[in-house]
Amino acid sequence: MINFLANVCAVLYFFVVMLLIIFMLIAWVFGFISDINAVLQSGFAKSNEKNMMVLGFMGFFIGMSLVMPALRRMYYKLPWLFPLVKILYLDVIILGVAAMIINYGYEVQDKTRHTVFFFIMLGEIIAGRLLMCRWFDKKKVKYVGSDYSAE
């Protein structure tokens, strides 16, 4: 009975929360790229507060799915889900930091400052992706909790 309830919780959490989180992660990757492009096109900074709040919100629900064993079952049934969520979330963090950098650089109207912060932003994106690639080369993304026995 407990296994049945845990499976029901995992299925509900996947369909109600995680599908929304996955779509939000994909949308935020394109959203951050669009925000960066808008700053570069307009020459004016945008607000970062909403972006970081949503990033924290998504991280909370991703973390809940990893901490609670009943919810973690969805990662065993869908082996592609954990690597997808992990990589997309890290991509969103890297692009969120890049958006913060470019917004900070465009707070003052100065061409030199804009150029410097554009290259700092590019460096952060490249360094973040290289570090992420190196990390995943050293530590392969595996199933959550390899001691789980599927029933």
C-alpha cells in the first residue's frame, strides 16, 4: 500500500509540477537569451529580481523532488529526466548570471563599459559551460540513488 501511494505521489508530482518545471526551464533558457539580446539592442539595463526569484522557485521544487524518496521515484521510472533537469537548470543559472552581468554593465551609459561587460559576460558563459562540461566528464550523471530496487 505504501509503494502504491509513493508511486501515485511521484506520478502526480511529475505531471503537476515537474512537467511545468521542465517547460519553464526550456522557456527561461530562451528568455535569458532574449533578455540579453534586448539589453544589447536597446542599450538599457533591465531588472534581475524577477528572474532570480523564479530561478529559486524552480530550484526549490527540483530540490524537493530529490530530497523526498516518494517523489524521487519518477527519476527511476524516467531515466532521462534527472540529466535533463540537472543540465537545463545549470544552463539557466549560467545564463541568469550572464544576464545579471550585462545588466550591471549597461546601468551606466558608456560605450567602453558596455564593451567590457559584454566580454565579461561572454567569458562567464564560456567558462560556465566549460566547467559544466568538465564536471559532467568527471562525474557522469547517473540515476538518483543507485541503491533503489525497482518493484
